[in-house]
Amino acid sequence: MSEASARELRLAGLTLFAVSFVVLFQELALIRWIGAQVRVLAYFPNVVLFSAFLGLGIGALLARRARSLLFAWPPLLLLMIGASVALSRIAFTQEAISEHLWLLYYDLPKNAPVVHGVRLPIVVTFVLSAAAFVPLGQLVGRQLDVFRARGETLTGYSWDLLGSLTGVIAFAIASFAHATPMIWFAAVAVVSMGFLRGVRVVAVAVVSFLALLCIVYVADTADAWSPYYALRKIDLPNREGFLILANGSQHQYAAPSRRADVVTHEDGRVLRTGYHFPYSILARPPVNVLVLGAGSGNDAAVALDEGAQHVDAVEIDPVILELGRRFHPDQPYANGRVRVINDDARSFLNRSGDRYDLVVFGALDSLTRLSALSNVRLDNFVYTRECLAAARRHVAPGGGLVLYFAVPAGYIDDHLRALLTDVFDKPPKVVTFGMHHRLYLSGEAFNRLNVAPAVPTAHVIPSDDWPYLYLRGRSLTPFYVQLIAMFGAIAVLAIGLVARPRENTARIHFDRPMFFFGLAFLLLETKSVTEMNLVWGSTWLTSAVVFGSILLMVLAGTMLMRRRVMPWRWAIAGLMLGLAANYLTPVHALLGSSALVRLLLSMLFVGTPIFFASICFALLFRDEPSTDLAFGWNVLGAVLGGLLEFSSMLIGLKALTLIATGAYVIAVTGQPRRAPLATDSPQ
């Protein structure tokens, strides 16, 4: 290889690394920013994920068009940010209860415009977000084509994976450090200078990013960004305590909770009565109390006031814990009898062997999804048969379990009754305070309560395989069917426009193997991220580690293929065996006392099919005559894979592996045997 060719490849590699970094970092930044601005998008962060894949795929299909679109990227990103701020000023209401959404607009003035229906902001965000990724996808496709022309296809793909992996790690670090959106988008602007070329392009980018940062600075009203929410503390002039707003919605009311506290507002008195009610039934004060979803400290303050000798307070959000430590009027977290644990409820229940006189589930219903790769909410795995069974194992003899929930829909109430009936072998006793706040009481501690048991009528009980408390039953509701149809129609229309023949341009042919590899990969990735949160807990770190591990496994498989090519039949056999093992292995089999053992088992569980899939993909990708088009069809397949993830609401999470297996079979059927010859060696 000549010095000029080597220099060209180095430049292409660094460009590909930088743009792939920006793609992942921008995607994660938009997911967090848009969810905090547009209330309903906090429940659908995968809208940005789908749109990112669509935009990248469309851009890659345009890679061979003469005109570069990169000049349009900063203005398109600015348009997306501006639109999200404009949409944040509108109160979008839910038309039907197909899935319960907390659309609480506490931060908007009373005269804010109201729009009935939530589809408009979802579709607008999908289209604008996709547009913001098209120029980046075109640049990725062009750089991959540079490597293909030099016989270094897998080297280029490795640069792409390495940049993506670094982007995930960088955003995880930013989340851990509670970085603000100003820092996120400033990082995007700085790194983009590594691939923006030309005076005009750079000038447009600088002006666009300065305007974008000004909008973000003005629109960001959060006091702090936790790994989950944009949080604000609101002092109440005519009421004791303070409110915590998450993404603009009222999330918690940190109130004086002890019986001796002066509470002048009626809401505070009702809330305090509900907190103390379970303790009034007990034959004696509890010695040990576990609070799951401890929030800013109300439950812990009540337990201390009722005579508990030890309280374990588990809360997933570190910033909410800090607000409780600093500002709660009763200062429960400063008491030596309270142990504060920043962790996910399932993770704590998996690790702890302690037993308690009272296990309290605080108001754990969240305002956000578990991750952009999942239709599962942050709290969904708390309200499953397996989680409540784990909680029951922590209840000491003669103890009880208390579950608080604000129940607006009858079927959610019925799901909770069915869950507790299944776990405790008898219906719970239910007491209502206020309009919707209910206490579900189970266990021997509440046998004295003279309330008729709440017999459930539900036929579907949420489980770890179907963790959809907020859905009425196993079905794709009209709401989700319409969303899938809208996303699909937009994708088909966009691909149709791009694939139309132009002058001196051949028609873009459908690449079946690349398309179905993308479909299957995203399904596996989605399922893996969701299931690993059962093993490690639903914390931001888990999602980042799993997502990063999957990219690392793909990178490892690709790098291996550059040095020693695995025979095609071995790769296919490994993929199918890995998928079978993944499907047949119950997730709870990974739960061990040793973190190292869990880590190794998790890597085998998730990594084996991903590793062999990456080898099969590399064998196909190295021989692609048009790597830009192959990349485009691959990410467009991922869009369909993301839409198929909705089917878990009907068939459950585990069955996604079967769909992925079918997609892989379609992808590899009829493919010629790949000769085990070394490729991508230095020329």
C-alpha cells in the first residue's frame, strides 16, 4: 500500500470514528433532552432510536449521490431542538387509556394551549429526528466505501464500531457526572469539528451550534439532571414541604410526615394519614422496615416515627436521594437508624438476605422508560409476579407487605390485586385515601384488619416475561398499531423516494441478508438489555454496560475476522446454538451471589449469539460490492426490528428470540459458502 493510500485510510478511519461517536452521542442526548421537554416522549424514547436508524439508513443509501448533505446537519439538529422546545409549551392530552401515561403539566401556565391526542408530537419528533441523522448516515456510508475500495472493508466497519462504543461510554460518563444538556451538545459540536470540512460548512455549523446552545440554555429549567430525569425542586409558599418535578411533571411531594408535625394543607393531612395507616394495624411497632422506592424520605420518616429500630431505604435516583438528605423537613436520612441504599428495587431484593417486619413499596410508578431499547418502563419489573415473590421472601414471620399506588384505571387495580393474590395465596386488603391513592396490604401482619379481601378478576398477571402492568391484557392496542403503521409508512415513503432511479444512478436493490441481519440484531439487543436489567437492576449503569458490551462483542467478532476467518458453516452453527441456549436458559439462572460469576454468565448469555452473529455479518459484509448500500439496508432492517419489539406486548419478551432466529434464517438461507480466506490484510 502506498503512503498516499495509507494516509487516505487513516483520515477515513478517524473521520468514521468521529462521526460514529457523534451519531451515538447525539442519539442518547436527544433521547434525554426530548423526553424532558415533550412530556409524552419520556414514555417513548425508542421513537428517537427508530428515527436515528431510519435517518442513518436513508443517508447511507444516498452515499453515492454527488452532493454532500453534511452542510445541512447542524441546521437540522437546531430545528429538532427548537421544535422540541415549541412542543414543550403545549399540553398534549391522552385520548384513550390504552396505556396509562402521567401527562401532568405542572410547569405550564393555565392558559397554555391544549391539544387532544399524543400522536402529533410523536410523529413530528420521528420525522425531524430522522432528518437530523441523514447527513451523518451519508458520511458514514461514504467512509465505509473508501475502505471497501481499498480492500479493507472490515477495517472500516471496526472504526465505525469503535466510534459508536466510545460514544456510548462517553455519554454514560456524562450521565454519571450529572452533566447538563449544554455539555452534551457542546461535546457534539466539538467532536464534529473532526469531520466537518470547508469554510462555509464550518461557518454554518458554528452559527447553528451557537443558536442551539442558546436555546438549550434558556429552555433548560432543571435544577439538576439525574441519570433518569430533569429534576426541579419547587418550594410551596402556602404548604409545608416541597415538590419534586421530574421532566416537568409532579413526581413527589416531600412533606412533614411525623404525627407531631404541623400540617395545614388538606392534601398533606390525607397523605400523612395514608402513610401511617398500615402501622396502626400492627400488633406491635416493627423492628426492621424495608422501603423500596424511598424517594426523598417520606416513608422512612413515617417508619421512624412509628418506632422502627432499623430502616433500609432503597431509591434508584441519586439526585432525589440528595434532595431528601438536604431538604426534607423531617431529615429522615440523617437518622442513624436509616441505611440509605442507592439501587434498583429488584437488584436489592436479589442481593439481600435480610428479612423485615414490614416491606413497603413506595410510589414506584415512573415517568420514563427503562431504556430506548425497550417498551418496558423503569418500574415495570417491580410490579411482576417474580418481584413480589422475591419481596415476600424478605417478609419475616408475622410480617406484612404494603404497596402504595395511585390507581386511575380499573384494570391496573385488578392487575395489582391479581399479583398479590397469586404471591400470597389470598387476596390483599385494599384501603383508598383521596381520589386514587390506594394501599394494598398482604401478609399475616394485616390479618386483624376488618376489610373485605379484594378479589381480582384479571386473567393476565404481569410477569418478567410480560411485565406490562399498564396494559389491559396481552394485545397490541389500536394506539400501538397506529404508531407502528405511521412509522412504517414514513419509512417506506422515505426509502421509496431515495431508491428511485436518478440520472446516471442505478436503482437501489433490496439487500435481503443485510436487512434481516439488522432486524434480528436489534431484536436481540432489545431483549438482552431488558433481561440484563433483571440480573443487574434497572439502573442507568446497567443499560450502558450491556449496550457497550454488545458493541464490544460485535467489535471483537469483527476484529477476529480480520485476522483469522471462521468457516461460514461454523459461524452459522455457533449462531443457532447460541440462540437456542439463550431461549432455553431462564434469566433467574444467572442470579448468583458472586458478581464475577453473574458477569461471566451474563456475557455468555448475551454475548454468544451476538458474537457469532457478528462473525456471520462480517463474512457477508466483507464481500459486499457496495458497503454503503449494505450499511443502509442493515440499519433500515433495524427499524423494522425495533417496530417488531412492540410484539412483546402480545407474545412476551422471550419469544423475541424466536423472531430473531427466523430473521437470521431468512438472512443466511441461499447464501453461498464463504471460503475461509484471510481478508483485510495490509496491502
